[in-house]
Amino acid sequence: MVGFGANRRGGRLPSFVFVALLVVIGILAFNCWNASSRQALLQEEVAELQSQAKRTEVARRRPE
């Protein structure tokens, strides 16, 4: 019984498949890096908004 990869020598991938896999890995790595940096910026913004909300709440309670 002959399998699907029986006619290939040494089990090596064709170069175009290897290049395509490298491109996919590169795209995924870039997307991961981009999402990570954006998440860091958004966390800083949330922290700033939380501190601003606290200051506003404290300022509201002072005159009372």
C-alpha cells in the first residue's frame, strides 16, 4: 500500500511550502506584537481614566 508521501525523497517539504509557512509565522508574530503593544497602551489609558475618576469623586465629596 502506497501512502500519500511515498513519491517524495527524504520527506523534505518543497521550498514554496516552507516559505509560505515562514510568511504565516511572520504575520502571526507581527499581529501578536501589535496586539501586545496596543494592549499596553490601552492599559495605561484605563489606569489614567481610573485615577481621573477617583480625583473627580474626591472633588465632589469635598464641598459637601
